[in-house]
Amino acid sequence: MTGPLRAVLVHGLWGGAWVWDAVRERLSAAGVASSAVDLPLTTLADDVASVRRLLDEVTDDVLLVGHSYGGAVVTAAGEHPRVRRLLYVASFPLDAGESIARNCAGHDLPASPLDLAMRGMVRGDAVVPDPAVVRPLLFGPDVPDAVADAAIARLRPSATALFRGTPDAVAWRSRPASYVVCTDDQVVHPERQRVLAARTGEVVEWASDHSPETSRPDRLATLVADLATLNAR
């Protein structure tokens, strides 16, 4: 018998380690250790390096969790020897040569509302989130206005280079991986998620917006805890 894996949690565009606070509180109550990474959001390589540094520091084996763009990061960082499992949440288990802007070649997939909205938020070399635009896309009607507004106020710009970055490793080919498809997602279209999810071994679908760490923290924490304790059973 071994103990639970440590959950290392990786956020998406515009966010920070803080997006995982509600999930981490619940993981702590369940006896599962966790860490959350603050990505620099400058290049995919920089973001992967920040996760690898954290993985170098921890002494536990790890369940590596990526939300949204964070899926591209965990795809590359997940071959670190500490990582035992991967969890993708409405995110991008990219293959070699793919980016979050160009993936799933050969599939005729619909655009999401964010694809169109983002064109108006480019400022030089960064995408600067417009609160009025991203509020209904990131957070569904289940999220109280006060919670969504507090989150929106903490968002930060993300470099346009992130959309072109390709992973230098593809961890889902060598690690057990699971995927959460969010069927009410307005950011990563559910049909794209399903194509990407087929690359992993276990897929679940939730009636959730793009941000279940905010709208479904109980459910997401339960899933993370279940995966983290698989090796302890």
C-alpha cells in the first residue's frame, strides 16, 4: 500500500494558482495533498519549465491536472518521473506538432464563441481579457455574480505566443490519462473536447461550463481525490 498521489494543478489562460483554491480546500479535507502552479503565461516552454521546477521539488508521486490551456502544459511536463497519472479538464492533450490553436487535423469542428471574441482582445503580443466578454464564456449561470466578478478581476493578460506553442513531449502516450468533457463549455467546444478526449483512457462528461474548478469544485475535487488514491487501494 502507498499513499495518495499529490495533485499538482495547472491553470489555463488568464488565470493563476488561485483558480484552484476551492478545489484545494476540499482536497485537503479529503486528505489529499496538492500544489498549484502560477504559470508565467509567456510561452509554452516557459510554462512547462515552471511546472517541471515544481515537480523537481516535490517528494511525492503526482497526479498532474491541467485545465484548458493547462492541458498543453501538462502534456509536455507530464513525462517528469514524479508524474504517475494525468487528468485533463476541458483541455488540450496535444500531439506532437499541435498547438492549442491548431489541433485535431482532419476533423470538421465548430468554432466556440471565444474563438471569435478573442480577436477583439489582442493588444500587441498579448490577449487582454475584456470582463464583459469573458464573464459569460468562462462562468455559467451556476456561478454567483460575486464569485465570477471576483475571479474576473484577477485575470491577467496571456501572450499570443501561447496559441502557437507545441509540446516537446507527449505524456498521455506514456501515462494513464483521464478527461472531463464539459458539455456546456463556451471556450473549448465540446465536440473538440470529445475528439481530444479520445486520446485518453477514461472519459467522463459533465453538464458544466468551462470552469468546473469554480462552478463544480465539489465534483472536481472528488474526481481528483479518487484518481489520486487509486494507487493507495
